[in-house]
Amino acid sequence: MKERKSEARGFAPPSGDMSAEDFRSFGREVVDWIADYFEHIEERPVLARVEPGELKAKLPSSAPASGESMSEILADVDKLIAPALTHWNHPMFFALFATSSSAPGIFGEMLSAAFDVKAMLWRTSPASTELEEVALSWLRQMMNLPEEFDGIIYDTASVSSMHAIAAAREMVDLRIREDGMSGRTDLPLLRVYASEQAHSSIEKGIITLGLGQRSLVKLPTDAEYRMDARALRQAIEDDRRAGALPFCVVATVGTTSTTSIDPVEEIAAVCEREKLWLHVDAAYAGSAAVVPELQHIMRGCERADSIVTNPHKWLFTPFDLSVLYSRRMDVLKRAFSLVPEYLRTSEAETVRNQMDYGVQLGRRFRALKLWMVLRYFGREGLSARILEHCRLARLFASWVEESHDWEMLAPVPLSLVCFRYHPQREDESVATSEAELDALNEAIMNNVNATGRAYLSHTKLHDKLTLRLSIGNIRTTEEHIRRVWELLNEEAKTMNK
Ligand SMILES: *Cc1c(COP(=O)(O)O)cnc(C)c1O
């Protein structure tokens, strides 16, 4: 970046921020840098080409005593920080769940940093409190969820789900809020049920809440990795007979390994009969519900007590922004509200004070970026992009299916493809062992990733090392899908020589 002669650097204490003039000019420079970054992102390797400790070694071990110039700082972002990034916004990022920010979302983040509000009480941030209600009501309508669902924004799904499980526990009349769980001999074993494919955040939430890992029952799944609702019924029955206390079931719509969809209608029926809280983890797949043609994936979710969806996953909203919808906000409030004298306000009865609904007191103005994304793309713009990602995933899957040397390992309900290399030998007596296939696929993945041209990750399905191609980046096009397919085939051929 340009050196600036006029810049007031290391300005004299004791007060003041950067001058308005410098703010304008550096602000423009940063926006230009970001625009260039997006325009040329494909020239960068997707995975950071750095060794552990490499960036740290290039940076001073303590902060400067006197201020430095903004030009120098920004030059270091360009020279040192950017090369040490793994580029999540790169269109060839297919690992984990591919996600991306978008221009309106980035502007929302910029403005939110400028406002820097702490939305604890309505009074401390009326705009943030009310815009959150509006944006979440819009999103709820787009997802076709019933009006009884009210929403709240947290940072991540892990935190949303933890709050949902805490609310579920609050429904059990055991005075846990008041008396805790330690030192008590009067408590039964409390039980939460989820499938073995459920996200690890559910178990972490359970650990955080002091329930202990043994509270979680991991239920088996069917051939398509969906929770077995009969096994759920049986487990609850067995637990009750043994004196345990079931209180919560977590169904997943769009599991992390394969995006499988649990049979929520059947699970909801069990929960209604057994009077258990039903939480639905739709962190990734919930975004697909803004597409009318895909709303069927949420069938049964209208009967849930709470649902988590992450606009930061597949709704082009910069990290972080997770939404918890619940028809029982009153219970969430009962679990978390604690109002010290200095936070008492006269309007508490008539407004929502967001601090009442979770662990955090002050909260970032996250709704702004979501509202800007929803407005800028509109329901149709968001739908079209998500549908295109699903089309690209089916296209890639069709290539895998048509190929003799590759095979599919799970269905493709949305935009994730689970597959592996499995070459057909001419001499069929030379069967390739599972261990060899695992090693071969791992090597192909590592080699593809090492080219810097694409980034894929893996999972294990029925003990088979499975490659995952996740499509969710706003910049990914058919051309990118073709390129990664070629790359995979090139590496496979080299490996299999
Ligand atoms: C990504 C994901 C999570 C975790 O999301 P965070 O927001 O990173 O906590 C939880 N559940 C599912 C199904 C996910 O795909």
C-alpha cells in the first residue's frame, strides 16, 4: 500500500483516534484491497502454504511502545497475514462445509464495528434489538416456519444448541438452576438422545452444562445415516425402566458427515408422546429451507421446540451468526435471566432485553449483516444460489457414478458429495483391500490439497475413508467443479500407476 506523507502517526497522547481524513483515505484503501482480494483470490493457494510457527516467527514478540503508521500495518497484512490464510472465500474451497461471505454481509460487519453497540438491554441498543427481531422474522417466514417460533442470534451453532439443551433441562422440575447438580444424591441420570451422526457440538454442550458425557445416548442410524426412530423409542423405554430421566432429543437435518436428514416427523411424534424437548440441528441445511423446492427437508420441524440454523454456513453471511428459533422463549428466559440492580430498566416488561436469553450480557450487532444480505439478494437471489449449488453437487455426483474408478458413498440430498476412488482392476482376482483404498484416497486428497488449487476434506463412513466435496461458496461455478474433478482424476492416475 502507498506510503502517506500526511499521516499523523504515533499521535500524541492522551486522547483521540485516527483523524477523519486518514480514516477516509485508509478506509478506501482497505475496501480497494478487499476488492482486489476477491478479484484475484484464485491466484492464491486455497490452503495456507505455511509451516506451524512461521507467521509467529515473522512478528515482533511484544507490541510497539509508540504507535506505528497505518500504511505499515496494512502493508504487513498484505505481506505477512494474507499468505498465512487458508482462504475460505476461495471458490475451490470444498472442505468441511464450504461457506462464504458476501459484499452486503461485509458492509454489515464494517458498520457494526463502527456502531460497536452492546445489545444487552433494549435501551442500550434499540436498533440492534428490534432489527434482530425483524430479520429473524423475515428469515423464519422464508423458511416457512410457524409464527410461534421466535428467534435469537448467537455466535455459533455450538452455543445455540447448548442454550437449547439448557432450556430443555429447565423444563424438568429438578431445581437445577438453583441447586446445581453437584453434591446431589436425589438426581436421576438425565438423558439426551441424538444419532451417532450428530455434531460433536451437542456432546460439548452437554459437557458444558455439567450433565456429563454419559447423559448422551448416541443412537444407531440406517443405511442412509438417518436416526433410527424405533431405536429412539426403545432407548427411552429402557432408560425409564432403569430409573433415568429422558428430557431432550436432538434431531439433525443435514448431518456434518453426509448431510443426511433424520426422520423429524417420526421423532417429533416420539417426543410429543414422551413429553421430551425436541431440538433440531439444521446448522448447515436450514439455509436450504429458503428454497421453496427444498422446504420438504424441514418436514416435522414445525413440531420442534427449538431449531438452530447458521446463516454463516450457507446464507452468504460472514462468520459468525447462528440463529436459534424456539417456540419456548419463555423457558429460555427462565433458564438464563438474571438481572442485577444496575441493569434494571423501567421498560423491561414491554421490550425484549436480549441479555435475558443466554450466557452473554453484551452482544454484537450481528443482525445488521443478516438484514443486509436478506435485502440485497432477496429470497429469489438466495434461492437461486442455493439451488445452483445443489445442481453442481448432483452434476459432480453424476460424473462419479458414470466413472468406473470412483464410487458414491452416500446420497446427495443437498450440496455435499461423499465419494471415493475405487479403481476397477482388469484382473479381478487382485482385489484392493479396504485398508489400501483408505490409504489411496487419503493420498489423493493430500496431493490435491498440496497443489493449492483446491481443498477437500474427508470423513469415515462405515469405516471407509470418504472424500467430501462440499459446495456452498458464492463464487463457485461449474467451471470450478470441472477443475476439481480433473484434478482428482490426475492425482488418482498418478497414485495408481
Ligand atoms: C457446522 C455445524 C455445527 C457447528 O456449527 P458452529 O456454528 O461452528 O458451532 C453444528 N451442527 C451441524 C449439523 C453443523 O453442520
